[in-house]
Amino acid sequence: MGPKFVAIVGMGAVLPDSPDVNTFWQNIQRKFYAIREVPSDRWRVDLFYDPDPNAPDKTYSKIGAWVREFEFKPLEWGIPIPPRTLEQMDDAQKWAIAASRQALLDYGYPERRSLDPERVGVIFGNALAGEYHYRSALRIHLPTYLDTLRSLPSFRNLPSEVQREITEGMRERVWASIPPVTEDTMPGELANILAGRVANVFNFSGPNFVTDAACAASMAALQAAIEALYSYQCDAVLTGGIDRNMGVEGFVKFSKIGALSPDGSRPYADGANGFVMGEGAAVFLLKRLADAERDGDRIYAVIRAVGASSDGKGKGITAPNQAGQERAIRRAWQAAGVSPATVGLIEGHGTSTRVGDVVEVAALNAVFGQFDLKPGTVALGSVKSNIGHLKSAAGAAGVLKTALALYHKVLPPTVNFIRPNPQIDFSVFYINCENQMWEVQDGEVRRAGV
């Protein structure tokens, strides 16, 4: 079988301060920084925040990149969802539907271009579903908290009427803030329903499932989508990543491994001290390249290959491993069938962690440093400088930015890069900080890696 070239023919997004792809691209070009303090309707800083990293069960970070003004309009969009079902649907599912709808409309479906619904797959990257399962669990465990309260001697010494008022008051407050558990609760919060809901809404009968490879989840989805296309299980695939985990639970747990920054996202820069969480969805409609060319589709970018690896035995379950990253990079370029020396742009992971950025660029240097490239040949950047780390949707955000860069022939800027990280060797790469035209010599191809 020949190379598995895939065309991106439609794109959709719901991202921080970017309700669609065009706004996202404008924000990238104007170096917009979407990171803000936690909105008051998400979680309460006074209850959960403590600047001391060692404070038990507290987060020392209260910043993130948030989807703040998203409007889900199923009836206006011709999507009949019963109100009771809608109440139980996690925002992640709503974003998945909205971004998929954008990608389909961007392609021209159903008005101008056709797709065989039986031949369309839906494969998304996601980890941990959304946040609703935390809320429903809180309601379900209410009897445990009330039982603990009743076991306290000081509570039992209260008059029985006061005891009843307190327990009933707690129950009423919790029940008022969290919907009752119904037949819609579990479907509204499960990760696999992200893909299932989209397949249901748009009546697509190809394979639908989610992949969880942590920060690489949407890359794993992309790889699975390519395999689905070239095993001819489907002729088009909606793929990408969705992440709606910005609850305080994640903040506290990431704080306990020291992964978060308390003050900002600055990939590859001096002062990088942790990542900043973001959220959102980026969805792509993919077709086999030959089919897209045959059908006269608009093609944003061509995906030549995806490389994957594992570290095997490493220093720790969360520690980055240079050898493992090198393997993935080498495998991608080998499968692509072109030399890494032909690349003009790398959209890096760029988590802005003290160790992660250093290890990542060292892995890139190990691969690209073999080709006698002149210093500063390849632009390196990270969308995390704009919208933070989207966790399981991080790869999709990077692919979206890169596909737009290729389509518009622009090298997009990275923000918050004032001084380079002194531990990083930038001999081959440079951090592009200004929006500039992506010039190439006659006969050359604009080529990027993510």
C-alpha cells in the first residue's frame, strides 16, 4: 500500500476567547494571551486556593484559559435535544457537537458538498470526560457526608430540631445545585459519549470512539482516524480533541505534583515554572488526499504521517524521557518519507515546565541536528503561550494552529518569550515572536511538524 496521505478539508473550534476557527487564528496573529484568573462561576478561590504549594488539598494556582462565552443553540441549529437531556450534558459534549458542526459547515456539508453518512467516522481524543461526573458523585455521596456530620459528638449534643434543620438544609442546598441522577446522567458525562453524541446528532454510522493517551490523546485519535480511512472503514472522519477539565479537582491534584505555574505560560522561555491549564475543542474533517483532490475540496493541509512511542522504563511515570520523544519524532519523519531538513516550522508541546521544555528541545536537536542546518533555520513555537495546555486536546490545538499557518503561508508568533531558557540549546531552532509571511524558495514545499 502506498503512503497514507490525509487531507484536512474542514475545521471547527471552541477555544478560550475563540468561539470559532477564524477568531482563534486572528487571536494567534495578534498575539492574544487568553490566560485569566478562574471565573467565579467555576470554583471559589476563597475555598480552594492557597499560595503555599504544601498546603493540604489546596491549589497554589488560580489561573487558566477558559471558554467563557460559549452559546449552545441546538434548536437554532436544527438539533432536537430534550431539555432534560440537555441539562445533564457535560459542556464537553456540547463543545464537541458545536465544533463538529463548524467543521462540517466549513467543508460545505450538507448544503454544497455531500458525504455518505454511513461512511463517516467520529474519533476524538479525551481524558477524564468532563466535570459533570464530579458533581453527580458529590450528590450521590451526600449520605456519607451527612453520616459523618451526625457522628460528631458536638452535633449530637444539639437539639434534635436543630440537627434536622442542618441536615435538611445541607441536603436541599446540594440537591438544588446538582441535578438529580436520572437515565440521562451517565450518558451526559461519559467520555465515549463525546463521539457517540456527535455520531447520533449528525447520523453518522462509521466507527465512533475516544482515545486516551493523556496529553497525546488527540494525536492518538488522529492516528486512529488515518487508519480508519486507509482500512476503508470510512471515507471521512471527524477527529480532534475535546477537554473540559478545569475543575478544582484537577488544579489541586496537579498542584501536588508541582506541575502548575502560579503566574503564567511561557514556553521555552527563561522563568518557565509550570504549565497553565486550558480547555476547549478542535475538530477536523479528514478525507484521503486522493479523494479530496478528486472531489475538488479545499485542503487546509496534508498529513503525511503520525509517529508514536512509549518510554518503556523511565525515571518516573510523569518524568519526560528524551529517548522516547526522539523515537516518536524519528518514526513520524520516517513514515512521512521526507527529510526532517525540509521543515520550516515546528509546533512544539512547549508545556512551560522546568524540565519538559529542555527535554523536548534536546530530543528535537538530536533529530534535526544531524542535517547541518544553519543556526536559527527552523521556527519553533507553542500555542500554549496563547491558550495554555489543553491536556487531552493539546495536540488538536497545535494541529489547528499549524494547519492554518500552512494554509495562510504565515509563521505565527509565540508570546511571552522575552529571554530564552538558558538551559535550552537553540542552535537549530529559533522562537518566532512576530507574525510573518512564510517565504520559501521556488519549488520548495511549506512543511511543518507538530
